[in-house]
Amino acid sequence: MMNVFCPIVIKLAQSEWFTGRISSCQLFYPCYHRAGQQKERLRKKFIELCNEDTPMIRRACAARLGDFSTKLEKQHVLQEILPIFRTLSQDEQDAIRVMCLESLIPMAKSLSKEENQIHTLGTLLAAGEDKSWKVRLCFAKNFSKFAESFGKEITDNNLIQTFSLLLNDSEAEVKHAAINNISECLTNISQEKIAQLLLPTLQNSYADGSTQYRGGAATALSDICCVVGGESTKMKILPILLELLKDDNADVKLKVVEGLKKVADVIGPEVLQQALLVQLSGMTKDGQWRVRMAVFELIAFLGNKFEKDVFVGQLQSIFLSYL
């Protein structure tokens, strides 16, 4: 089969029209591992396509660069693919730089920590500060995947600093992608970096004018409390959530109410401090029915979680007003 299929791929890659050459970019990845003696020919032709003058062809190659590299022998990735990757990652077309960044996710997984530090880390850090907001958006949107591919040590020492800058990016879409990505990447960031870098950044930026950002901050802070522990949650996170609980937007309040269930798991009955009880009582009369429902669901959750005396003494009167 490969004696037929590989020559077809090569022939398509040599098409006079660019549409054929673009189509061929999709076929190198599935046929390479069974190409036998034609592997070298396939690699050379793919690299030729990566150097094409037509941007659409380079973009098609960049989109498949990561998948293709996972099928290649390690020495060919290091000697042939990574130089092309670095070249394309500096292409004048931001769409090509975006595709390179997405291809880095599978590529980084196939490389060792040392190889990533030498060959790909610089490119990734540069993308986080790229002049094009689309490239920065790609970095922010895929940060949890980069953290997983590069590992906890590199994420802690290098990536998290760049990511934290994107939480205050000048482009709203980039900030929203960053704030919504925090929860997924916490397992690959040390508690120290979360407490020293991420949490202070959120403390300074949670009051952002965007509803989407404030809602994302509420969710992120609720998940962070499970990592930083009870003391930091009481001192730094709970006051912010109480502030967001007063937000004018119903979606933000819903995110906070949902997050308070996680906070309760961390600090126990102390979450029911007087300020929160007063706010919850007032929110049972909120104009948005979804908010009222979420509040009563929270009170029922807290009542089941804590002892009977806690519910009877602090929550029962609020909950029974629902009836």
C-alpha cells in the first residue's frame, strides 16, 4: 500500500497548483511511520513545503508540524524539524505563528525537559509577549496544555511569569482566555508560585470592568483556595469573593455562590462569618430567580456539610424563608 500511497503524497506535494500542495500537508503525518525507505524523501519534501513562498502552504505545514514530529525519529526532529519550527514561529504572518504555537503542544510532549529548555522554551516565551494579540491569545487559551507538556518545573520557573502578565493584557479576549485557563493549570503549578504570583495578580485585577473577567476570577479564586489552604483563603480569597458577591451582574454572583461550596470544604464552618450570612440573607430576595435558587442550594449544601447545630443556629431561619 505504501508503495502506492507515498508516491501519491509526493506527487500531490509537487502539484503545480498551491491547492494540491496544501492538501498534501495533511497526508505526511498518517503515512510516514509506514513509509519504509521513502521516509527520507517524505521528510525532505515536507521541509520544502515549509519553505514555500505562498503563506497558505506554510500555514498548512505549521498546522501539521507537531503531529508530523511525533511520528519522526528523535534525531530527525532535533536536526530537521526544530530548525523549521523556529523559522516558522518567527514568520511575518501571525496566523502561521499561531499554528506553530498549537503544534508545539504535541511536539513538546515528545521531547525531554532538557530538549525543551534548549530548543522550544524560548519560542514559547516569545509567543507570550508577541506583538499580535492573536498569538498571545493562543498562548493564554492553551496554557494548561503547555504546562502539562513542559512539566511542573519549567512551568514554575519560566512559563507562569509570562502567563501572569496576560491576566492584565491590553486585549480583552486575551485576558478572558487567561482567567478561564487558571483552574485547568493549577496541578502543574507549585503552591508557592500560586501564592506568590497568581494570587496577588488576581487580587489586583479581579475588579476589572469586564463581567466575563470578574466571573472568571470568582471561579479561579474558588479553585485556588483548594491549593493554598485555609489561612490564605480566609485572609486573601474570601474577602474578594464577598466583594464579588455584591456585583451587579447575576452571572458573576452565580459564579461566586457556586465557588463558595469549594471554599466551605477548605475552611469549614468559619465560612459562615456574619458578613456572609447577612449577604446570603439579602440575596434570597434578589431580583434574578437564578440567583435566589443558587443561594438556597448553597445554604442546603452548607447545612448538609456542617453539624446540625450550625444549621439550626445560623442557616435555618434564612433557609425557611424560602418556603
